[in-house]
Amino acid sequence: MSVVEHLTKITSALDELQVPHLVMGGHAVRYYGFRRETTDHDLHIPADIGHNLSDLLRRTSLFVFTPLIEAPTWRGDDDFKRYVVGVLPDGKEEFLEFWIHNHLLDDFENLYGRREEGIYGEKKISFLSLPDLIRSKETERENDWQDISFLEEILDQRNFSNAKNETDIISALSTMKSVRGLEIAVNNGFLTNPSNVESAIKSASNSITQAFLLPFIPNIESELPLNEILPAPFRKHLTRTEPCGSRHLALVEAVRLRYKRAMQNLDRLDKDEHRKRRQL
């Protein structure tokens, strides 16, 4: 059985239980268009299900003839559960992992409201939305950031492809975080209207987006809130650089690196805190 087939059986088992769930991790990355290998099955479930999850899973057809083996985890059962559900051809264990609380993500109810449903492995499955999936990948692990770089391109392409009016264009610009997205915006003339760019940069919540947009409307620099990811020296340089030039793109990547390191540090601090609690 392939890992995709196994995932469809797992989600069917959860459907038997009428347990809302969202697929995340490698399977979600593959669903959104980045074809990379994955061996584990990562899902998010409501908090009230987590306490009885093992008992519930044993009642499903998935584990009638196969024992449910719970694997230890340093995070604790209140946040995360892991099960061994098979052995892969290379001898490695195949894991089924459930997030109950994830420090990077919103409450499950809000995540579920933003979900995307699509066919995967010949079955309709609910996935974390693409923006939520990207957020879930902002960990200390380098391979997660490799996923992010591709997912951000996919999200930008989606957003600009769906931009039918000025409101859509401003929304797409306000979340743009990839060089590919910048190329699409330039080629389609989405950055020629200063009013749209101003609205986008003011509503942008991410410093990488602000770094992309600032050279197109440098007079807005003094109105942007101060932050550690995009400090004053970077902002000044961005206001004096040619849009889309090599210097502009180099500054964007410097800001991206600062953002990545900040998020990695936050994730590391969260993990250290959980480890300390487990030792008490």
C-alpha cells in the first residue's frame, strides 16, 4: 500500500468516527503542487477529541486487525499524539501524527473554517489552507523552509491568477512573498498604481512583503510601523534602490533571512519550554 493510499484509509477511519480533521505536513505540500516524498501522515484534530483519540481509533476498521501502537513524544499528550502504523520498504517506521494544539497555528475551529477540500488519492480530503500550511512550516527545521519557498510561489501565483479587480490585486500584493510573485505582479502591471501599492503595503503583515513593495512607493517608509525584521537601515536602503534590481532583491533576501531566523528562534524556544516541562 502506498503512503497516499494509507492516508486515504486513515481519513476514512476518521470519517467513520465523524471526527473533523485537517491534513497537513508532507501530504498537504504534495496536494498543493510541490511533488516531494513523504512517509508520515500529519493531521490536526479538535482539542476535545485528543484525550480519547486512542480509544476512538481502535474502534475503526483501520485497526481491527492491526494493533494501534502509540509512540512516545516529548511534547505531551495534550498537544500531540504519535502512532506507529506500519513499516516502510526501507525498514523505517511509518508514523501517524495528530496535532491537538500547535503553537504556530490558530484554533482548530478557525483553521477548519479556512480549509481547502480536494481530491487526493481518489478521495475528497480536507487540508489546511495554503496560508495556514505555510505558517505551520515556520519551524527550526531547514527542510520546512525549503517547502515554504515553493509554497509561497504557489500561493502568489494563485492569488494573482484570481485577481479580477483592484480589491483582489491589493489583497494579492499585501501577501506577496516570492520573487515569482513579484515577476507576475510586474508583468501584469499590478504595481503601476501607487494607490494600490500604498494600500497593500499598509495592510501587509509580513516584513518580506513590505521589502518587496517599498521601492515602488518609497515615500510611505516613514508611515510603516517599526519592527526588528525590517529595521530603519534596511528601510532606508530599500527606498533608494531600483525596483526589481539586483540590490532590491538582495535586500529582500536579507530581510527573508532575518524573518526565518526569528521564526526558528521562536520555534526553538517553544520546544525547549516543552522539554523543560516534561523533565519536571
